[in-house]
Amino acid sequence: MINMVSVKLVNVIKRFGEVIAADHVNLNIKDGEFFTLLGPSGCGKTTTLRIIAGFYHPDNGSVFFDDEDVTNLQPEKRQTGMVFQNYALWPHMKVSENVAYGLKVRKISRNEIKERVTRILDLVQLQGMENRTPFQLSGGQQQRVALARALVIEPKVLLLDEPLSNLDAKLRLEMRREIIQIQKKLGITTIYVTHDQEEALSVSDRIAIQHHGSIQQVASPKEIYDRPKNAFIADFIGQCNFFPGTIEKVNKYVTVATDVEERLRTLKYDDVKIGDRVICVVRPENFSLNKPTKEFNVVECEITSVIFIGKSNRIYGKIGDMTVLAEIPTDVTVEPGERLSLYASIDETTVLPITS
Amino acid sequence: MAGVSLLVLFLVRKYISLRQYSIVSSGISPAALVKKIHGKKMLVVLPLCINIILVSLLPHIGILLASFAKVWSMTYLPETFTLEHYSEVLFRTPQFIQNTLLYCSLSAVFDIVLGAIISYLMVRKTFPGKDILDGLAMLPFAIPGIVVGIGYLRAFYRFEIPGLGIPLTATWFILPISYMIRRLPYTVRSSYASLQQIHISLEEASMNLGANRLQTFLRITMPLMLTGIIAGGILAFVNAVVEISTTLFLTPSLEQASLSFGIYQYIYNPQGKGPASALGVFAILLVAISIFIVQKILGRRMGTIFRA
Ligand SMILES: Nc1ncnc2c1ncn2[C@@H]1O[C@H](COP(=O)(O)OP(=O)(O)O)[C@@H](O)[C@H]1O
Ligand SMILES: [Mg+2]
């Protein structure tokens, strides 16, 4: 039913005056994939999405749907279905008219329009809302109308620009699940824009991290989380402890002498050189109070504060002048002022190059 | 004269930029800013208001009385009443009212179309000469009608309509055309205000779903700015009804004259005071009804059209 395509961006650049909103963007989005553009506000996600939809013409580079170069194609010819951040529902039309619009423009017969509108409203669970106006709907319902309106034309690509950002937390989780379900059911190529890393990790097949307009890493959620390519990504995806240091020894492992005078070992990687400046990264939840069974690192710290956050205790400690953060189970009682040994297995200790 | 007002207009435009006529929400509803007046203050305020309203209504009352008066000279009120002035203007010289309705409707319709297009270009597009178009569209506010009247007369008295072979100034076309130009700022202004309220993503969503620019304008933009633009059109209409200066210069013949020209003709005729007043009553009614409709459509947004 859905004619899905792959989407390719080749060397796309878009400037707004001094700002480079999309900087040499290269993306290969597979057909049927749930692909997420993730990055902080202002990093160029919307710009990239609008270039795909055809609302911006890139200053440089090309956009392909399958093998077709669509760079110079008008938005109305691209057959993408976009859900806008503010939903952009038309207030002078009823729900059914909003949804039917794209079909009417395509001069599809009245009977077919009726049937397809009913079917898509069923899919987004809006049966019986046909005659309401957008003002008479809740935020979640408006969101569904926007989704139905985009899906009913059976677009080649579904484009979602922070679709959940205007909903409250609980509804957001519910809609998130629903969007994944619909996407899987239809198998439609989907490009999803968000600044919420947790959302991105939970919905996507693959994630592209964007920063200052350029794509930093494209990988599966798990890989992004476990193997962030640089310090920006590591910091942006969950919290991290950063230990800057110098590579001291390379044998089976790489040993880094950190600036706080702890030794940390990590797995070997390509192009490693003794004397290189690097950053070792350990996630707070990867620290534990017990020695892991695998090969491990250990750091000694003095506890400065303990904060109960529900599922665990968050511990702030001091190593020299550096603050270290660890999450440990609540059944262990620790007090500020105590000294603590934190263990992290070697394969959960990442090494990152120092950029710039 | 025209030079001075042009200069002032451009100075004003320079310092009060376009942004100023967007609707800025302070977050407080206008109703919340209204203070109720109580007690002793009312004793001062109420008579003051009544007096001001009475004084400004006096001419209207006078015209109403005069339109029914048979003889009215040395008394406070007319001595005998009659309907003959109305029958005069309705049956003997019906062209005044008919022409007015025709000319003013025509000019208002064209104003609506032009206003929608110009304001769309102003708000949604950037192109070379945008400032000039903006200035031109607002220019009629700055030029006195008398200047327009003489200007048109001199400019078009030798301009022959292709095919007809008569000069433009010898036909009634010149009247709706001049009204249209004179009142264009009303529809430009009102469409501008409503267009600024329409988020661009509403139009983008339409294009995303396969509609081209024209379809998007007709199905999304136009309907959404309709109330504002119709209100502007009605205001253009009323103001054309009472337009006197250009009318006097450009009316080609009595047969093709409009209401305001008719009043002017009657008033200089010793027996014409009554019919002139009857026409005046029609003009007042037209204006009142139109303003009432606009107020119903626009409500509190009325002010945005008049803000310069
Ligand atoms: N139409 C525009 N005109 C000028 N600057 C823009 C425009 N759109 C975006 N920008 C700028 O480009 C950068 C990227 O914006 P955007 O793509 O909206 O980021 P994001 O969606 O990731 O928050 C920002 O610095 C923003 O200010
Ligand atoms: Mg954005």
C-alpha cells in the first residue's frame, strides 16, 4: 500500500547569512527505516528536514528519493507527508476536511476519499471526530489529525518535526508508542526530528546526531549510547564522566594516565599513539561498588553528596579537583565525606579523541 | 500640498516600520484593561458623553428633519412634513443612488482583490521593489482627493479607451477607478493584518500535501483572511460613498453622477434642500449599516485597520 523510498542527502549545505544551518550533510536513509535526526535546539534539524520536504533549496548538494534527484522539485511534487511542530491544522476546516485535503487536491473520487479518510482516522483512533473543528480537539487529538492528514496521501516519506514536543509527559509516551506502531504497520520510511535523546533512543532504527549543522555520527541507538564518537555525543546522550589524559602504554589494552592521576585502561582502537591526548568516558550507571567479573578500572573518590532519585542514589564525588558522578543501588548506605572505590569494567570505559 | 503629505508619510513609514501594524498580544485581554466608572465620577462623565454625542448627532437630526420638511425656515421644527423629497430622489433622479451603489461596489470588489494580492506579496514574499510597492499602496492615504481629482482629469482627458474612441474622463469608468485607488489602503491594511495572523506552516502544510501555490492561496490563505479583507472592503465601500472631492472633478455628466454629486447639485438649487437631505439620509444609512456589519465581523480588531 505504501510506496516507500530511500532518501539520500549528498553534501547538502544551507546557510542563513552567517549561520550554517546544514553543513555538508550526508545521509543514507533506507526504505522503511525509522530514522531520527537528533541534536540540541538550533543545530539544524528542522532545516535538514525542510530541505528534504522541499521548503528550502540547499545552497549546495543534492537530495535523492531512491535514484531520483529531487533537489529542484517543488514541495508539492515530492509526495512527502510532513507533521509540523505546531500541527498546522486548518482552523476553517473540519477534521475530515483537513484529512481529505491531500486527496481532493489529487482529484481522487469522492467515494475513495471517504473510504480512505475513514480508514486512516481508524488507524489513528479518531473515529467519530470527523465533524469537529481543530479547536474542539485536545493536543493529542490534534497531533493524530496531523498524522492522519500526512499519512492518508500514502507519502513516499513521513517527516515528523518534534511531533511530541507540545504534549504533556504522559501523553508523549503514549503517542510515541503509537507512532512506532503505525510506522511498523505501514512500513513507511520515516524521518523523525527531536532534541530529546531518550525519545530518539527509544523510537529509532538509526539515529543521526547533528551539531552546529553537521552530522556527527550515524548509528543504531545502542551503538550511539555505547560507542559515542566524540565528547559532544557522549555528553548529549545521557550523562558522562570525562577523564582527560594522555596515552601512556599500549599492550593488550590502552592505558591512559588521567590528569587526576588515576590510571584507566580501555580496549584497543585504531591509530592509537603513545603520548596522544584523549578523554576517557565512563557513564554514571556503569560505575559499581563491587569488583566486576571482567577486567576493570577503579577510581577512588571522596563523596560530596548523595541524592535519592527513585530508582537509585546519585553520588557526587571528588577526585582531585574533578567531580565524578555515579549511580548506585539505594540499598547501599553511603555518607558524604566517606571514601569510595568505584569500579567500571574495561569494555564500558570508552576513549575519545580530543576534538579541536 | 501633495509634496508635504508625501514627505510626512515617508518619514512616518521610516520610523514606524511595517512591524508596527502586526497585532502584538500583551497577554492581557483588552477587556481586563477596561476600568468601570462608579458613583460621583459618573455624574461628570455621563452628561459629558451625552452632550458630545448630541452635538455630533445634531447635523444628522437636522438632515433627517429637512428630508421630510415641506416648509422650514424661521421655526425650530418644520411646519409641514412631506415625502415628496424621497419620491424626487427615488423616482425622478434615481441614478444618483443607483450609480453610487454600482461605482462603490465595483471599486470595493477591485480593492478586495488587489488588497489581498498586494498584502500577500508584502507579508510572504521578498522581491526587488517591495518597499516601493508598499509605499505606493499606502500613498493614497497621503494625497488629498482634490489632487487626485485634478490629476486624473489632466492625465486621462486625452487617454482614449481602446475600441470606444472616447476619452476615459468622458465615461463613468473614471469614477470607480479613482475610488478604487483612493480606498485601496483600507483593504491592503486589513488583509495585511489578517495575513500576519496566519502562520506560514498552514500554507506549507497545503503545499506538502500536493497543492500548488494558487490552490493554496485560494483554499487556505484566502478563506482564512476573508473576514478581515471583507471588513476592509466594506470600509472601502463606505468611504467611496461619501467621497466628494474626486467625484466633483471627475463626474462626466449628471446622468452618470453619484450620490455625493447629486447632493452637491441639489444644494445649490433653491428648491433642492429637501432632496439633498433625502440623499444625505441615504448616505448616512449606507454608512451606518456598513460600519455596523464591519463591527460585527471584526469586533475589537477594528482598530487595527485604522492604525497608520
Ligand atoms: N528561515 C531562517 N532564517 C534565518 N535563520 C534560520 C532560519 N531557519 C533556521 N535558521 C537558523 O539556522 C539554525 C538552525 O535552525 P533549525 O534548523 O531550526 O534548528 P533546529 O530545528 O535543530 O532547532 C539556527 O541557528 C537558526 O537560527
Ligand atoms: Mg526545529
